[in-house]
Amino acid sequence: MLDDKNADGGVELTPEQKKMRRTRNIAIAVALAAFVAIIYAVTVAKLGVNVLKRPI
């Protein structure tokens, strides 16, 4: 995996660019987690207690 260099192997990121990349990645992760939580909550809300009343 190339961490600080592009496919050509020529560009190294500055510490500021690395920090911006990390901040952006964290924001994307938080947004994805929020999306998953919303989908889960909507699913549980729509199914309600019927999920627990399944025949054995």
C-alpha cells in the first residue's frame, strides 16, 4: 500500500495534507456510521415488536 506517495512514487504529502486527509476520513466514517444507525433504527421502527413474535 502506498501511504504518502502516488502511483508514480513522486509526491509526498505535507503534514498539513496528511492531517486534512485524516480529518476527511474521520468525517466520512462518522457519516457512514450515522447512516447505518439510521437505517437500523428505521428498520426496527417499521418491524416493531413483530420481530420478537416469531414462531419457533
